[in-house]
Amino acid sequence: MIQRADLYVVPLTFKHPIVTAHSVLSTRRTVILRLETKDGAVGYGEGVAFETPWYTSETVRSTLDVSALIAKLIDGHAVTPQSFATSVRSIIGHPMAKAMWEHALWEIEAVRQNVSLKQLLGAGDTVACGRTIGIGLLTQTMKSIEQALTDGFERIKLKAAPDDLLQALNEVRTVFPDAPLMIDLNGSARDQSLAWFEQLDAQRLLMIEQPYPSGHWVASADLQSKLTTPICLDESISSHEDVETMRRLDAGRIINIKPARIGGLTEALAMRQSGVPYWVGGMYESSIGRYHTLLFASLSGAAYPADMAGTSAYFETDLLDTPLEVENGKLTIPDQPLPCLKTVQRLAEQTIQII
């Protein structure tokens, strides 16, 4: 039974601005949840929604509001990772907020079983990693790709707005003809012509991720029928039922599983059993949430390297006592790193006790 629940809104500063199809991020405000049970077990989770609803409808503000509702539903009740979804089923949607709570409950479950969360999930010791690079100044993009290949990354994801993409990609391919590249459009290409997509199709990409907004199933299926390059769905996939919809419509051939976006590890584990090729993505989360994602990514079955890098590659400050670092394209997963609560509290711009 939960005795105390605290939320911390923590601004994290990127070492280099992150370029997406919709925005440029210099600071990432994230929400950290700390749960403590009456018998002293502690678990942490992270809410990975952004400040504005450019990626999904959830935001930092909605995470705080929904967390207050979740607290009312579970206060005074025994709850586990397995029973959590049933406990909060009256709340429609908001999978990122729910994932934050579920992941904290997974940590508490591991404490109760006297094992690490890594042992509880049967996770591995390493994860093969890809690198995400925003296409900004082309000379810097080229240097970043060269460094990623030198560092052993086995998949490179490029992110850019459609208007900036084709010319930049042509130049990248001229310099790196055999690099394992993919493109992430974050649903921004619904106004692009088939001819535009055919130019992407000619670039020998591993995949084209989320070309259309999340609900455009028919358009995605129509596009996939005309392209050789597999479409990967990300924002469209929020449950294992969505995976089946994609399969039946042939609206894509790969899925990006992000446990923190789809409601938590329980739903991610169900998607993993679907038989659809998948890989594991991140949400520019802090090391607290990144650790949970890496544990899932280390399980067997992923078709491509995870969309992960060490936290030092992104943020000025880490929130775990053990850094998560990539070496030779692989990230070693520590057994049981602890969040630096003092650092979380020091950086937090807002603290809310909700239980």
C-alpha cells in the first residue's frame, strides 16, 4: 500500500539543442515520481510527456493533473504492476502518465521480491544502440554522423522537417553511401506528394518512421503499398490492439515500442509477443526513465538497435548514481542504479506531494 507519493518537475538542459520535425528543444522539463510504501519500499518512475502537445496530446501539465486522479484511485489500496491498469481504467487515455506510475510500481515489486528490477524482468547486460541526429546545420550533421559511425552505432536516425529533408539527405548519402540510415518524420509529412516519398524510397533507408499523424491508418496503408522501404509506426501505436490494426491493414511493417509512451512495461511486453518486427525507442527522458526502457530493450527479439544513447550525450546533469554510457555501440546496463534524490530535489522547479 502506498504511503507517500511525490512529484518533481525537473528541467534538464540539453548539451546541444534537439531538432525534431516540429520543434527545437534546448531544455526538457520532465516529471519524476517517487513512491514509498508503508513497509518502506521505494520506486521511481518518469513521465515523459513534453510541455506542449506536439508529439501526443499529453503534456507535463496533464501528467500532473492525471497523477492527482491516479493517487485518489489507488490511495488506501494494495496495487501491483499487474493490477494497476485495472485500478486506473476509469481514466481514459494518458498512457505516459500511467506508465510513470506503473514503472515505479515495478521497482517496488522488485524490492518486495528481494531482487533487482533487472533480475525481475530477466533483462540482459547490454543493449545495441542507434543514434538520433537532428538535421540542422549540414556540416554539423555530417560530423555527427561520422562520429556516430566511428563510435560503433549500428543505426542512425535522422530527424528533420520535410522541407529541409530531401536535399540534406541527398548530400548525406553522397558522403555516407552505406550508412544504416532511417528517417523519423513525427507525423509531419501528410501534405507531401507520392513523388516526394519516392525520392525517400530511393535512398535505401532502413525505414521511414511515422510519416503521417497517428490516426491516419488508411493513408499509411496506401503509402506502404507504394513503397519498398518499410514504414515504422510510432505515435500510431499505443496498445497491442493498434499493432493488430497495423498488421491487418498493412499500414506499416515495423513498430517502435516506447514503454514510457504506451502505458508501461506490461503493455510493452504484450507488444513484444505480437510477432511484428520491433525496435525500442526513447523519449529524451532522464536516466531514471531511460533505465526502464533499456531493461526492456535488452530482452531478446528486437529487429534493430535501440534508439538510445548514454545520458551524458544529451544532458548536462544525470539523475542516477551510475551513469548510462555507450561504448562501441553498446550500452552496459548496471544491475541496480539508484536515483540521486538530492539532485532531483535540487533541480526541481516544482515539488508536489499527492499522497
